[in-house]
Amino acid sequence: MKKVLLSVFFCFVLTVSLQAQPYIDLFRTKYQYFPAANFSNDSKSKVSGTQWTNSLFLPIETKKKNAIIIAAEYSLLGFSVTGDTSFTSKLSSKIALLGYNKKWKNEKWKTLFMAQMKVNTHSIKVRSGDYQFGGVVLFDYKRKSNLNYHFGLYYNREYFGNFFVPLLGIDWRIDSTLSLFGDIPNKMSLEKKFSRKFYAGISYTSCTATYRADDALSPDDYIREGDKFWSHNEIKVYANIYLTKHVVIFVEAGRTLGRMFEVYRDKEVLAIPRIAFRKSEDSFLVNGGLAYRFRLD
């Protein structure tokens, strides 16, 4: 049993450096709340939101000390509109990932290959054209014992077409209590260790996603998350509290930048009144969750 645990832990070491963070979450659940915000062109209505996300991560070590990675994530987004009329709406996202983390003869280099299949929908029914396929290639270079650089490319076949994102990142243990890690433009965090049981920091995240619209609209219509140019961004402060060595609860609070959900047809916004998916203003956010985590710092 001890050898199995050591093997799994070694596998974590292989994968974490390529994910640009000093820990890995085997399981994570998070509930996020977005207070009511005004619609940009409707002063009589407001929209608030929720998002519940569960994720699993399973690394499997091979005989040559590489790693096979199996992961999955499910998110349910809720929208509540109040004003002249009141109603709710939902979006769901299901993601499956399969990856391979390769160590090279030159021990300074590692490469992560990850394939992704995603289904983002407004309705329960899933059609053959609703599947999105993509992936990421990420190269990691160990500059020093406390400093890794990485670069690569993310791709996904969104409902508006091909979506490419160049990635440039760092994993830097500045000192024994301070770390900077992440990949621009996806995510970047500055984290401070105050004690063995308490960590806190500030982070930035960015997201672009599309969801297939329901049958009330054209079959090719889609709902786009985030400003068309800037995407959906969040700036947050956070705190992690360790109940045990591996069980952690976390809380975050911050501000959105460019968070909106709009209906598109042929890459043009549809101005549809009295629905949740219209251009809205930014708001604050709060969230909390639980994770089963292995730290490597």
C-alpha cells in the first residue's frame, strides 16, 4: 500500500509542474454566486447568477515514469431575472479530458498532451453537432529548482469556429512562503503561506465559452460567455483553510470584468428581449468550496 501511495504522489509531481500550481486537487467542488446586475439596455430588469462546478482528476503512472491523466468536470450555471417579468434559466457544461505527461531524456523538459471533449448546452437534449473537441500542448522547462517556465497552445472547436489561445506561464517559488504561478491569459495567482493550515492570495482568471442554444432558436445559434474581445475575466482574493493535511475549504471574493451571456447567429449578436442572455454589466462575486488536495511546496 505504501508503494502505491508513493507512486501516486510521484505522479502528482509529474503533472503539477505542467499545470503551473504548487498543488493538485483530486476532487473539487465549488459554488459561486454573482449578485444582481443591470442589463446594459434594460434599466427595468436585473440578472443574478450562480455556478456549481464539480471536477475529478486521476493521474496514472506508467512504467517509464510518465503519466496518463484522466479528468472530468461538470458545471451548472443558473440565471435569475427580476423586473417587469421574473424567470430563471440554466446552462450546463460537461467536459472529459485524457492526457499524457511525457518526461524527456533532458530532465529539464516535460511535455503535457491533453485532449478534450466538451458539451455545453442550454437544453437537456444533446445533438450530434453539439460536441466540441480540442486540447492543449504545454512544454515545461525547469530553469532552477524553484523556477519553471512553460509555454504552449490551447485549441477548442467553439460553436463560432476554431479558437486558439497561446499560453505563456511560470511556476516560481519566490521564497519559502510566497509563490507566483499560472498561465497567461488563462490564470495567474500570487499566493502567501501564513501557516501550515492557512494560505491566501490574489488571482486572475479568464474564460471564453459557448453554449448551444435550445430549440426555441435556430439550430446553429449559440450563447457566448464573455465579451467578444476581452472574454469573461475575474479578479479575486482568496483564502484556503486546511482541515486536515489534504482536505481544504476555500473562499473567494472579487469582481467580474466582461462577464455576459449573449445569443449569437452567424457571429452576430441577436437582440432578443425578455431573456436571460443579453449584454449585462459587471458585478461582484463570491464563492466557496471543498477540495481533496496534495501540496508540493
